[in-house]
Amino acid sequence: MNPDILRRLATISTATVSMQLLKRGLRNCFIRGARPLNAAHCRFAAQAYTLRFIPMREDLSRVEVLGDPEYPPRKAVEDIPPGMVLVIDARGDLGAGVIGDILATRLQERGVAAVVSDGPVRDAAEVAGGRLPVFCAGGAAPASLNVHFGADLQCPIACGGVAVIPGDVLVGDSDGVVVVPAALAAEVADDGAEQERLEYFLKQRVATGHPTIGTYPPNPETLQAYEDWKNTDPNAR
């Protein structure tokens, strides 16, 4: 994907992105249960690299698998391309962490854009202190093998009730994470930027005494005032 599309999406709020998707008929796009560990360092836009966990089974979820370079959760850490976001299907299970501080450090140093999961992480305070944006369901002390077995990489998954296809674009900020189908990313970036410019103008009008009726959403008079503002006010650029 053109890096400029991702760069522009990263400047648009998830609220705006979700509205743009709603206008295109996509309602189920917000990943539930994935909150930023560090709200001051959480904005990103990147394409998805997926990992799927299934429920633990004693003959599979053995400690020895952690040393297997082909075990999907370990393989993902070394194989995910820089600039992508690792999206983990933990089935919303809160009983174990999907990564800890050592794996988060490795992902950070490899240039991964973010980690998103509907499960918790281990060492949550340490992970939150790093530069890697991490969205998850909080913290949990037990290791993943207590409740999970890493089954697949780069397949369609469910994360927080949302379908995520490898290559989808995820956009994150302090509100959470929204999933954008790759085919819609460019137009959402374009129209999202225009929406935010319009909403900036509308907010200024409300702040100076205009009623919301006729302003938000804008009626023809307000839209004309917006066009005039774009043509004359340097803040519109």
C-alpha cells in the first residue's frame, strides 16, 4: 500500500474513520475490548498481520513449544514485516497474556507499527512504558499457554468481534482501533481529512454561539459559509 495513505490515515481520528465507514455501509469496524495501554503514545495506521489463538489443549499447549521457531506466536515476532500491526485473536479470553515485555521489546526494535488484541498482555506496566503502541484488554499475569494455543498466522481472524483480513488497515488512537478494508483506505483517507476540516469549522461556529440545528449537520447556509471560510481563512489550509 502507498505509504502516504497510511500516513494520512494516522492523522485522522478513529471517530472520523468510523463515520466514513458508516457512510459506506460498514458498521462493525470498531475492535471491542482493545484499549491503549498508553493513551499518550497510541496513534498509528498500518496493515494487519494476523495471529490466531485457539483454546488450550494439554497435549498441544506444552512449555516446549515456546522454543519451536515455527510455533506461530514466536514465528510472528520474527516474521512480521516492519511497519505492519500484529493483530491477535485471543477470543476475548482474559485469563492469560498474549505477549509480555520481552516480545514487545523485540517487536518494537523490529519496527512493528503496533500490537492489537482482544486479550490482555503480561508485564502491562513495562509494555506501556515502551514506544510500541499496544491495544489490549489490560494486564494478566499467566502466560498464554495457560488458556491458548497459537494455531495460525496470516489467516482471517476475529478480534474484538470484528473480522480482520490480512492486509486490512487498522487505525488506532486514544478511543481504540478501527478496521478499514484495504480497498477503501485511500478514499477514507481523502474524505476523512475533508470531514475533519469541516468539523473544525463547525466546532468554531458552535463555540461562537451558533445553535447545533442547522450547523451540525450543516444546512446549505452553513455549507456556503464553510466554502467561504476555506477560500479566505489561512486556518482552512
